[in-house]
Amino acid sequence: MSVAADDRKNQRGSQATGVRSHTLLFCKGLAMGLGDSVPGVSGGTIAVITNIYDQLIFSIKSVDLTAVNLLFSGRVMDAWRHVNGTFLSVLALGILSGLLTSANTVLYLLANQFEALMAFFLGLVLASSWLLKDEFEVAQAQNLVALLLGVLLTVVVGMISPRVAELSLFYVFFSASLAICAMILPGLSGAFILLLLGVYEFILGALIYFNLPYIGVFIAGCVVGLLSFSRLLAWLLHRYHQLSYGCITGMLLGSITVLWPWQHTVSSYTDAAGEVHPLLRANVLPTNYAEVTGLEPVLLLTFVCSVSGALLVLVLHRLFNSRSES
């Protein structure tokens, strides 16, 4: 009797642990979706912060011909395990929920509390960059070069002026392929890439008005880009782990230029609903912010939000590490 009771107790414990881990994974996906919806913020950054980046890349890479063969031979559960299906499905559900939620949360904050929101993301990035120093030897010359190249890449992308494009189906496919690659790279924003390529407003309009041909081509571009690029990332992480994380850390640090809380709008665009949104911003010093924009720099609020973002990363990092060691 005692053995059976112990078995039932262990089963209940493992089920509870599974529910907790899936809930935590869903929350990580939720945060990734919220981040991906903001031009300048990367879901890949959130994946690094929440300690699932490597698992995400290798899971996406596992969607291959082996998985297809298992599926069509009737070995559905084997195919599911091969692609880490539970991880990907729970995370994808969280990302989708985050994208839907962002319409009423992050986008509102972006329009009404821009300085505070950017300061919060800035704190996240700075703390994450500090923690990533354990993934590579900063003193080694090749890793330092990789870090500087990562900084340069993000800064250069952030300096490119957005454009208005001719929107053929092929161009939308191409734009989606590039944007999804940016979404899984820390420091690069998929939404910002769409803005640079001149399709951000159009894709939002296509989603609003259910323009199925363009939506279908956009999804196809995302799938092709994601499956192709994940293989390159997985190979780099496996063969050149320290160099890869040196570059990733550099890309995080480079995104500071995009996440700077004090910016003024240089040019704007009007979306399909007739609302005006910033298209191109320029960074200014907080001492000049009021003069340039007519708004208060809210230094105390931005400081508190930045520290809160950094503390959140440090607390989550300690929590994840303590759970993995137990």
C-alpha cells in the first residue's frame, strides 16, 4: 500500500512540475510576443534573457526531413518528440498571445509612456549583456572582435532610413524571410526590419482587412526564413559557441541606440486606419529633451523603470539557475 501511495504522490508531483514548467514557458513566449510587436525590440532578446535561446534554435532546426518521414509513416508521437513539439507549441501559443495582447498594452505604452517603456527595455538589455559574459571569454581577441561586429551590425541597421516599397508578392515573401530572421536574433527587431523595407504598415493593413494572398505569402516567407536561418544559427552555436555569444552580446549592446529613452520624431507615417505613427526617430540627450520635444525628460521615472528591468532579469536569472541546479 505504501509503495502505491508513493507512486501516486510522485505522479502528482511530476504533473504539478509539468504544469508549472509549461506555464513558465508560456509566459516566456508571451514576453517574446510583446517584444516582437515593438519596432526596435527583438523576441530573440527576450529568449536570451529567459534562458531558452539555444533550445529554441535547436528545436526549430529539428523540423526537418526526418520529422516529415516520421509523420507520414504514422509515427506521429515520434515526430512530435523529434521536433520538441511540446516546447515549440507552448512557446508559440505564448508568442501569439503576446502579439494579440500587445494591441492593448505595449502599443499603448509605446504611444503614451515611450520614455518609461524604452528605459525598461534598456534595463533588460544591459542586465542581459552583463550575464552573457559568462558564455564567452571577453579577453580573447576573436571574441572581442565578434562582440564589436555585433554592436556595429545593430547600430548600422538602426541608422538605415525606412523606405516605401513596391509591394509585389515576391517582395512581401522576401521581407518576411528577412524579418523572421531578425526576430530570432537578439538585438534586431523583426518589426523594425519590416519598417525599414517599407512593408510594416501594409502587413498590418493586410491583417486588418484579411488580404489572404498577401497574408499567405507573408507566412510562407516567415516559415522558409525561420527553417533556413535556424540551421545556420544552430551550426554556429554548436561549432563556434563563444564567438556566437560574443556577437549576440554585441548585438544586445548595439540595440541600446534603438532603445534610448529620449528620442524625438524626425518623420512620421499614416497607417491604414488614418493614425499617425513615428517613422524615424533621433536620439537626444536628456538635458536637451525638453527643448527639442517640448516634453519633460522624466528622469526619475526612466531611472526607476530601467533599474526595474535590470532587477527583473537578475531575479529571473537566479530563479532559473536555482531550479536547474535543484
